[in-house]
Amino acid sequence: MSTSTSKPFGGGRTGDRIVPKASGAKEKIPLSTHLIAGGVAGLAEALVCHPLDTIKVRMQLSRSRKAKGLKPLGFFATGRQIAARETPLGLYKGLGAVISGIVPKMAIRFASFEFYKGWLSDPDGRISPGSTFLSGLGAGATEAVAVVTPMEVVKIRLQAQQHSLADPLDIPRYRNAAHAVFTIVREEGIATLYRGVALTALRQATNQGVNFTAYQQFKKWALTYQPTYSEQGNLPSWQTMIIGLISGAMGPFSNAPIDTIKTRIQKASKVPGETSLSRFMTVTSDLFKNEGFSAFYKGITPRVLRVAPGQAIVFTVYERVKRIIDSAKSSSLGAEYDE
């Protein structure tokens, strides 16, 4: 005979399970759930969307055609050129660096967001859109400093190499992510892995501030107008994907110039006597003087095509894995009461 109650979770860290209401109350999620669900979601995003990121980086770094008076290659042309010259696997250059940092990145993103959100919430658990935005800013800045900056320096160095993976004699400077880290630290110092950290933090902060605020608001509206799902506190995966797609597309337009300048800074080798400020000013002025204002938005198409579906995948997989974990915990805890 089962003696389990309507509250399958005991007290302590996980606490009683709170069924989310349309009023905005949320279920407390333990850190382990963030780690697992966020890691799986990030891995899924990386595997699907990395080629788009490689195309974006190549477009942001392109200078030769402009110098020759030729029109820069577009999104599809850049992708075709990479695949033709470097084989289709060239579109996945730098993937190792991304995968190695994706679990801590996503764990830190969702865990820190929930932490900041709890800190800024009212005593009854309600949180305003403004506080949600601040929580997203904090989460983005935290992940940028902890994981994203060194990961992106390595990723961009690998993506910038134009060598054919089909030719064994075409040996690149950086053979893989681990070799890139070793070479960069040996030749340029460990500080190089944090080159562009301020811009990366600014980009990630604005991205996640906009992303989380939009996602939470859209989800709240969807639950409010769908009482059936409101009682459960969860939306169907197809609705989560659409909401994630829309919210994910909003961030890149707000900080495209920051991302382009950051990419140029992180790709460049260290120059003796150069400071972060002088490097920023040099890259920014050179970009504007030689390539025009539109150059600050290079790669915006693949970036939106990369970030928007990426966030759709992340939120959809995250919500699904989180539900699976919650269900597994409910089943295992409920079984303990069965006689």
C-alpha cells in the first residue's frame, strides 16, 4: 500500500514540490538538475548549430575581398567556400573547444540565473521583468568570465585556420583544442585566454538579459492564455521551441558590433606593450576606417541563424530533460513509500 502524499519531495534542499501557478510561482530546481539538463541542452545546441558559428566567424574576420575591391562573400557562399576548400568537416573546426566548455557554461548559466533571480525576487517568489533582466545580465557576465572567454579564444583561433582536413600534409598551427591552449599559453601567456573578457562579458550579459527576460515573459503569457498547461506549469515542446527561437533572435541585434570587435581582438596575436584599451581602440578604428560602419554587423545573418535556433534547442531540451529528471525523482521517492 502506498503512503505517498501529493508532495512527493521531502524538505531540505529540494523542498516540497511547488506546482507553478499562473501568478508566477516557480518550482525550486536543485543545482544537479541545472548541471545535467543544461549540459545536455548545450551539447545538443553545439552539435546542431556549430557550422553556423564557423561561418559567422569567417565572415567577421574576412578582409581580403574588401581590400581587392570585391564584395564580401555572403552566408551561403562562405559556407560553400569552407566546405569546398577544407571539406565539410571544416565547418566543425573548434567544436572540441565548445564541447569541452558547454557543460560548465550551461550549468553556470542556469544555476547563476536562478541564484540571481532568487536574490532579486519578492518574499512571495514573484519577480518583475526588470529583475529578470538583471538576473540574465548577471548570468551572462558570470558565464563569460568563468568559461566562455577562454573557450571562445581557442575556438576562434581554430576556426580562423584555413587548412584542408583532407590533406594530411596541410598541418595547421593549432591541431586541436588542447594543442591550441598549450600553444597559446606557451607563446603568449595565460592572460591571452582572457583577451576580450570585458567585451565577451558585455555580449553575454546583454544576450542573456534579453534572452531570459523575453523567454520568461513569453512563457508566462503562453501559460496564462492556456489554462490546461498553466496547471502543469509546462508547455508542449513545440511551443517552448518557438518561444526560444523568438527570444534567442532578439539578443544578436542588440550587440552585433560588440561581437565583431571581440572576434577581431581574440583572433589577433599578442603585441608587446599593447593594453586592452589600446587594442580595443585600434581594432575599432581600423574596422570603421577600412571597412565602414556595416563591417560591425558582419556575420549578423549566420549569428542570428546560429543563436536563435540554438536557444530554441537549449530551452526545449533543457525543459524536457528537467521534466525527465523530476519524473525520475518522483518515481524513485514514491517507490520508497510502497510496501
